[in-house]
Amino acid sequence: MDVISVAAGIVLDGGKSVFITRRRLNQTFSGYWEFPGGKVEFEETPESALSRELSEELDIRVGEAQHYLTVDWHDANKKFVLDFFLILSYSGYPKGAEGQHGKWVPIKDLISKNSKFTFPDANKPIIQKLALDKESICSL
């Protein structure tokens, strides 16, 4: 079974909002929202992949990142290992640098039962953890 490692960032703005991006039409899960990031390349650590991906996708430079959650996800003949990191400091202003739509969203809007933001199923554990940790994240 193929194993694909992914590093994704939860880019915080004062702890109350997170920057999410919408997957483009030419991508799997097009139109779904996601935490920006991407595949960990050969001989790359999740942390270095995270810095590279957020530079490419959001045009920001990661200053401080803290590992937050690892999610193992199986889909057809592939296994995904997703490492999510809280981005505690960065330089630049996040934007969809590769043509994707991005926006700041209050954490409470992601975790509400009536959320209008649809994420791939592999992201559900991270959204559940954000719901549990909302108060402590808001104090970062």
C-alpha cells in the first residue's frame, strides 16, 4: 500500500481565526476547504515540507510551528499520514499564492454544526480537536 505523508498548517491570527484555502477545480476534492500544506517529499521532514508548502501556497515564511495532531487516513489503495501544525508565528500576509481562494475564518465557524465549510473526511479529526481546544488555542 502506498503511504503518502502530508504536512498541513493551521495558520492562526491572534488565536481566534484560522486561514483556510479552497481546493482548485483541477484537484481531488475540488471545491472543498482545507488547511494549507502538501506532500512531504523524499528526504524532507514534515517541518521542512510545511515551511516549503506554506511559502509556495500562501507566500508566508513560518517562524514558529508546533506539532498539533497526526491523522492516519486510508483511501482506496493509499494510506495518508497527515501531520498538522499550529503556526504560531510567520512573516508575510497569507494569500492564495497559487490561484486558490483563501480566507480567514473564526475557529467557531469551522466547528459549528451548521458550518458552511466542507472539508475532506480526513480533516474531521483535526476540526474535532480544534473544537475541544478552542479556548486554549485562542490564548496562544
